[in-house]
Amino acid sequence: MKVLSTIFFCTLYAILNVAGAALIKSILRDKKLSSFNEWISFLLDYKVIIAFGLIFISALVMFKALGSANFSVVVPIATGINFCLTIVAGYFIFKDNINFMSVLGFLLILCGIVIISLSNHQHAS
């Protein structure tokens, strides 16, 4: 049960974090931010404020995840899920190219998450 809770909080962290970053990226598509006024206008945009809110909430969820398991388990799992969701968002939202090495890395990260989770579960038993 503890492992599922940890994975849940790590996944929620990653979803919120990637959603915030993707929202900022989508806003930056047409912006150059070359002047101070452009920066201020960007930072005061309600979508940017929402994006920062999502990223802030993701940090709070990460604190909960860190409280649910060992640091050496939570950080790799959260980072791996975050990385995988970033690849998925990049592909579907921003039309990033994914090649064989990207897919291989994606699969290796997922395997690593499963192995870390199973290893932690066995040590907890």
C-alpha cells in the first residue's frame, strides 16, 4: 500500500509539474521577452500565474511523496515519471520528434521505476 501511495504522489507531482511547464511553453511560443515590459507583462499574465500555481502545488505534492518513502526511492521515481510525461507532452502538444533512442530511453526509465518500486516493496515486507 505504501508503494502505491508513493507512486500516486510522484505521478500527481509529475502531472502538475509538466502541466505547468507546458502551459508556460505554450505561452512563450509567440513571445520574445526582449524588454523589461514584455517580462512584466508575461509574468502578470493569468495563464502564467496559473502555471506557476501548478508548479507550486506540484512541489507541495512532492513534499508529501518524500514523506511517504525513502528519498532514494521517491526522487528517482518522481524524476522518471516527470521525464516520461515530458516526452509525451512534447510529442502530443508541441509536436516534438521522438526517435528510437527516445523510445528506448522512455522504456528503460519505466523499467527502472518498476524495479525500484519492486525492490522497495520487497525490503518493506
